[in-house]
Amino acid sequence: MDDISTYIVKNLKKFDQRDNIFGRMKYDKNSDFYRIGIYDNVSDIVKKNKKGYSRFDFAKVMSSWTVYDYFHGSFSWDKLIEANSVMIKPNLGKISVKNNKSLSIKLKEVCKYFGATKVGITDLNPLWVYSNDLDGNQIKIPEDCKYAIVIAIKMNPNLIKKSPNFIACAETGLVYSRMAFCISCVAEYIRYLGYKAVPMGNDTALSIPLAIDAGLGELGRNGLLITKEYGPCVRLCKIFTNMPLKVDKPINLGVKDFCLNCRRCAEACEAGAIQFDKSPSFKIFSKSNSKGILRWAVDHEKCYKFWIENGGDCSNCIAACPYFPNNI
């Protein structure tokens, strides 16, 4: 599409990352989930010996997040310095770009080489960048980083179908670790060509609006990106850069019209966090929802409280979606 008509905004302002559900868990003393983590009840949960919730299953969950949680260089805004290598790495300077379309094709090929399933490129809309990070620091993207490379990595639908147990949770963590590996490698690729790269997972900016702008899919009733090939069974990461690229256009898959009459994700949500309303609106449930976006806002507080009860994240709304692989 020539214009971004997959969502409508009104008086939209930048969102403060401290107001998302994880930021509020750390800082919002007025919330009834303040300082309560999703793993706090795990010791009691595993004692019940319920299928999919064993100590072995939980160990898989924790280990699946290893790269995302501990390899902090994956999210560095600067060229990585410390290396487990004796080789001196050359600096060949900035490559001359004569054709941004050709360069974009090469970049997408590299993204997929490092594990991306889908890749889109968009002009960076600064409204999608968080105003502040989780520590309260103002986020300032380098002014010349005008492009966003958005990457989707598919999850294994056979494992996500087991949601909400630990087996599905481990698949989520594993794909987050793959995300960290992918964007760190792509960021270094961009830097070795002489350009800036600002990689990120869920931090720094909102992933879904950027993915929509980059033509990867549309927004669904479940508050997630719906892709043509994999439905919502993907995870998103992105890289901001000053590399001159050719941008993609948003697409129209008919998701909004479909979601008007489909409520499977709402029916599958054990927390009651997804709206049954016929049409999208500007209604929000808490300060964890961005104001001014026409959509079916998700009640993140209900969602997070269920995660605490469950001892891990939940993907019921993903598995229930008719766009989910093998469901249609």
C-alpha cells in the first residue's frame, strides 16, 4: 500500500518504556504486581507434577533465554570491541553505495543467513521510539539513523500449541535468544560496511508498529503482528541504521476485517485480557497501553497476572489464531 492505513492514530505521543508491564513491575508501587516476577511461584508449581510443568521443563525455559539475557553485546549500539580471538580485525572504511535497492536485497539475504524468517525495511517513525528506557534515561537515536530494519523469526507451532505450559515458554525463550544472535551478527555486518547499527529486542522502540510500517503484517485483535505465512507465531527484533536502504510498503492482508468477526483469541485467553468488542476503538485499560491508537487494546495487567499464576509466559492467543500455521 502507498500509505500506512493499517492503523489510525490520534494525538499520539511517545510511550515511556517504564509504563509497560515489565517496567511497572519494577517501579509502580501502586500496582498489585509490584516486584512480583513471573517465576516467583515456580517452586510451588513444579511440586504439583503437572504435565509440561516439571523441573526439567522449567530448566529448559531458563536455559532457552541464555543468549538474550546474558550476551549483552548483542544489543550494543557501538562496534563490539572485546573478542575471543587473537586476530586483528581490519577496518576497511565505508563502502560506496550506488544502488540502495541492490544493497537492501543483499542486507535481507544476510539477515536470513543469520536466522531471520522475514525482513522488512521502513523509514523510522520517531513516535515509535520510547521516550525513556526502563532506567528512566531519555532515548536519543542518532539523528542520521533514519531507517529501521525489522526482523521476524518464526516459532515452532507444534511447541507453541502446548501453551501455556513450560514447553511453549521454552520455545519463546529460544526464539528470543535466536533474535539476539541474529541482530548482533547483522549489526556487525552493517558496521563492517562502515555504517551505524543500533540493534534491539523489545527495548528502545515499539516492535509491532515498526513491523507494520515495514510491510511484515498487520495488527490483530490479540494485539500482535499477524503475518501472511506464520500468523502471530513470530517474534520481532529490529536495527536502526544510517545505511541508505530502499524501504518497503505496508501491506493489507485483510486482518482487521477478519478480526471484526473472529474472537478465537479472546475465547482462548484464560486471563480475559483480550477484547470481545465488535470494532476496534481508542479505549485503553491502563497506562501500559499507548494512548491514541485505534485497535483492540489488550489488558496487560490481566495478562501479566496470569503469567505469574502460570509460572511462565502464555501463547494461547497465538495458538488460537486462525492465521496460525496449520490452523487454516
